Amino acid sequence: MNLELQQILTQAFGFIILLILLKKFAWKPLLALLDERRDKIASEFATIERVKTELARLEEDYKARLSDIDAHARLKIQEAVSEGQRIAAELQEKAREDANKTLEKAKANIEIEVAKARAELRSQMTSIAIKAAEKILKEDLNDERHNRLVTGFIENVERVN
Amino acid sequence: MAEAHNATPEVANIISLLHELFKGNSIVEFLHHNENAFFSGLIIIALAIFARFAARHRAMMPGKWQNFVEMVMESLDNITHGVLGHHGRAFTPFIGTLFIYIFLLNICGIIPGLKAPSSNLNTTVGLAITVFFYVQYTGIKRNGIGGYFFHLLGNPKDITGYCFIPLMFPLHVVEEFIKPMSLSLRLFGNMFGEDALIGVFVSLGIVALSFIGKTPVGIPFQIPFMLLAIITSVIQALVFSMLSTIYIMTMLPHDEEHYKDEVEEREEGVASWP
């Protein structure tokens, strides 16, 4: 096997041409693509980490807010219950006062009515007594008749009462 | 079967068949004389077309072909980066192309109709000379002409180092010339031996059936050696390209501070050891 300069140079030249072609068409663009992809993945991982941290912070924030809202709601409920109790007590008191007033008024009305009735009774009794006296004076009285008139008068008085 | 000039059995290829059929034809004679260059040219064209195709259809979300190409390229980039550290990326195209090209030169030996051009000394010497010049160019570019010669003088640091210059300089110069020789002879020897082995076993397969007369095929005794040749092709391509990487590394400036940083990086697991 002889060494031939022409063949050696042809092989070297062929390899150099291949190197130039591959460097231009394959190595540079594809290595750049690999780097770009590596950078992109790294940046996306960084973004994911950042978002995760932000989410954790937001979660803590929401938990704190929920806790505040809960406490606030409990306070509001307690206030509402107290207010309700106060209003109920007021209404009860007012109802009691109204009832007392109504009772007092009814009693007063009853007394007035009783007084009115008594006055009317007295007036009727007077009128009956006058009528009875008139009848006695106009008619001839005997014992029997006298008794009947008095009994009738008494019955009238009892009926009126 | 075709017989090489030194009677080493060689599996027939397209060119040798044409030579048998059209003996005396000037074109066939020319092709036969330059068959290694012819097969190397075929590989160069195929690789260039494939590279153009792969680069043109590249996408951020790779398909299976792009995945395969990227896997090969990234592995070679990692190997180069592993040996040369932060200098690695600049040499990936050279080392990567060298590996792929030599692998394809080697593997052609087991493809019917083709021949492994790397089983010819002219091919391996051509590649080794390219590596030699590339290494020297890198040394001059990275160290400057003064730094390059200082490296050849053995990087003397004290009076002892300067005393050894007359010994170190010729030693380094001879070493630089021996490097491409060892590269070319190693690759040639392995691939030639492998091709010869396959050729011998193809002959043996034909001879084994000769008792029944002239047969179109023989017993394929060469198959185990063809499988072995796949491994050898990868290993030899890797050895050639790795040694070239190491030759480049020896030419790079030895920045001790940077070396310390790199060692720390590797110990922390940021970078991997070669």
C-alpha cells in the first residue's frame, strides 16, 4: 500500500469541505437551537418557580383574609344578636306598657260605665218611685193592692239590678 | 472477491466489480485507482445533504429524526466539553464532524457494494494531517506565536526548565509529528485488519461450498465479524476523535486559575468530569 500525496490531499481537502458544510448547515444552527431550547427550558422553570412562590404567598394572604373575614362575620353576628335581643326587650317592654295602658283605660271605662249605670238606675228608680207614688195617689189603695204594688216595685228594682 | 495489490483478500465493491467487467476503460481505471476518494466523496455528499435537511427542518419541538440528530450532536458536544471545559464548544464542530465522518468511513466496510475508505492509509494520513494542522493552528491562535514556541520549549518556569530546553524542544517537535502518525496508523491498522478478516471469512465461506461446484453464494462465516465491525467502527472513530481532542487540549493555554475554577465546578457537580 503506497502513500500517494494526491490521494492524501484529496482526502484532507474532502474532510475540510465536509467540515465547512457541516459547520455552516448543521453544527451552528442545531447547537444554537439546543442552546435556545436549554435557555427556554431554564427560563420556564424559573418562571414556574416564581409563579409557585407567588401562589404560595397569595394562598397565605387569602388564608389570612379568610381568617379576618371569619372573625368579622362572628363579630357581626354577635352584634346582630345583641341588637335583636335589645329590640325584643324594647318591644316586650312597650307591649307591656301598652297592655297596662289598655287595662287602665278599660278599668276607667268600666268605672265610668258603672257610674253611668248607677246614675241611670238611680234616675229610673226615682222615676219608678214617682210613677208608683202617682199610681198610689190616683188609685184607691187597699192592703192587697198595696202589697202588690210594693212587691211589683221591688221586683222591678231587682230586675233593674 | 477482489485481490488487493498485496494479495490481501478484500470484499468486492461496486468499483472493483466495474473494474472486473470493464477492464481497460479509462474512467473505470481512474475510479478504481481513486476508489477510496470516490467512496469518501459519496459519504461527504450524503452527510452534507443530510445535514442540510436536518438543519432546514429544525423545530423547537423536535420530531424523531431531529431528536436523533440532536442526541448525536449533544453527546459529541458533551464529550468535547467534558475534555476541553469551557473551550469545548468552539471545537465541537471539528471533533464532531471528525467522529461522524470516520464512523461512516468505517461502517461502509460492512455495507455490500461499498468499501471502508479508512482501511486505506492515504485516507487516514489525510485525516491525521488535517488534525495535525488544526492542532498547530489552534496552538498558535490561542497562545500566540511566542506562546506556541514556548509550549514547544516545554513551558520552562525555572532554571532547570531552561536547562532542559535543548532536550525538550526536539522532543516536543518529534512528538507533534508522531501524533498524526500514530493516529493514522492506528485507524488504518484496525480497519484494514477488520476488512481483511471479513474478506478472509467470505473466501472461506465460498471455499467451504466448493465441493458442490461453482456456487453463487458461500456460507456467510463473516457475519460475526461484521457485527464486531460495527463496534470497532464506533470505537475507532471515538479513539481518533478523542485523541484529537486531547491533542487540542495540550495546545490550549494552561490557565491555572481557570483550571482551579473548573475543578471546583466539577466537584460541585455543575460540570461533569470527562
